[in-house]
Amino acid sequence: MARRHKKIKDLLGKYRRRSVQKVRKLKFEGIGGLDVYNVTAPFRVKQTQFILGRAEERNIETGTRVMFFRRQRHSRKWHVDPSCPVFDLQDPFIFEFEKLIVLGGVEIQQKSNKRGLSYRTVFFKGADIHNLRKFAVGPWGMKGVRFVLLPNKKIGVFTRPQGKRGRRGKIGFVILDSLKKLTPRTLSRAQILGGQFARGEWGGVDEIHFLKNGKLGVLGHIACFTRDKKRWYYPMTFVFDYEKRKFSGMKIIARRSEIPKGETKRGDLYNVLYPGGIIRNGDGKGIAKLYVGVSDAEAYEITLKDPFLEYEAEKKV
């Protein structure tokens, strides 16, 4: 049986503050005053280190662009790379898949009644970052679609249904025979991992890591509204046994109070931490670096204890 998760307030009661060791704000150049947030973890293309970030004006959500930023030599600053493509997306992610580069993000579209935005997850792939073409889309109204190649060469896909099936957002999972099956219809039918979120709370998957025990280490977020309608987002992790469809309890791995006060897109978004990726050092010291968007206006690198180590030590989920 899957474990029924507790409310955010209960998870915070078990939160280990000492896991966060250092925080550092990421600085971006060449963007003309745009905010950059909801970044990926850094990645290398040949000898160059890049990071993907969501760039937009402070007071609007439309007109968002996903850009490649190159790490400056002998500097901690990131500068937009004009030779790389720009995507009209939000909340990017990127990973290698069978010798291909897969890039994805959230595509938004103004509804016909002009009263809101509709959105979906879109995927691009190619041999390198300069030659990426769209190959799949998720259903409208679904963010947080992530997939991973399983040892049997099938595709494990996490989804984030909303509405009747998922309310504000739950996590689903489905195994597909190939990327050709990555369609809105199959994603809409993914089995929901029941009991993960308390009523009024929601979340999704942001990155997947294969663990030494053969299970999937999931980096995601869990969120809620306060009584005065302010949003709180927390980075969280859990482990998933995809063969048995069992999952562990979630644990929160960082809090807004551990990051210096800074800019925010709106007052109700100040307490939003959106995890884009985590790099595990693998050097035996048990340290990892988490990359988060903060308050929908900034991005930070958080050095912390590797949250997946304890899952690898466990024999059962």
C-alpha cells in the first residue's frame, strides 16, 4: 500500500533545518532587466556550462522566454548565449535521453474569453541544443510532465492532472512502450498516485533521478494557499518503486526563510520556492546542490545534504 502523506504543516514539523548549508543568488547578464527564475540545474555541452532560465518582465506573465545562459569564465555570473535558440515557454527542464537532448517547458495561450491563460507541457528533442524540434505535447491544462527511460527500454512518465481528477494538481504515473505513445490521451489516463496530497494542497514532479537501489528518486514541489490567499511552495522529495507502484512519504528539503529577503513578482508569491533540478555530488560527502526559483523573480543555488541518500539506504519503500 502507498503511504498516505501528511499535511504540509506536519511535514514542516519533521523538517531538518540543518540540511541547508549555504545559499547563493544566481546572477544573470544580457537580459535587459528581465527577471530570471525557475531555472534548471547547470549542465555541460562539451566544455561549456549552461543553465536554462525563465525570463520575463516583472509585472506580466505572458511574453515569457526560456533562454540558455552560459557560465562566464572565472566568474559566477551567467550571460545569455545569443547563439542558442530562445523558446516561448515557462519553467524549463532539460536532460539526455538515448543520446538525444530533450528540452521541455510550459506553453501558455490566452483563452478566447480573455479571462485567463491555458497551458500545456511541450517537448523538443535533437542531437544538440542548436537543433531541437517539437515532437510531443501534453494535454491542455497539464503542467509537470516528466519522463525517464527505464532499464527495460520503456518510458516511465509522471503527470500532473488537475480539475475533476486532480483538483489543483496531483501526481500520476504511466509506463509507455515508446515516445510515440507520449500523447495527450495517454497522459490524461495516467494512474494517480493516491493519498499524496491533503485536501486543498497540491504538487508535481520536476526532476527524476535513478537511485542505486533501482528505484526513482523524485524531486518535486508541494504547495498550498494560506487563509489570505498567499501561495507557499516547498521543494520536496520522495522515492518511487515503479514496478510495485509504491512510494515513500514526502519530505520538504528547503524553506523560504533560509533564503535572504529579495524581489518578488507579487506579494502573494513571496513564499514560492520552485525546484528546477538538483546535482548530487557523489563524492561520498553526501552533499547536493538544489536550484530553485524564488518568489517568481529570482534564482538561487542551495547547498544541502543529499536528500536521496537515505532512500538508497532503505530496502523497502
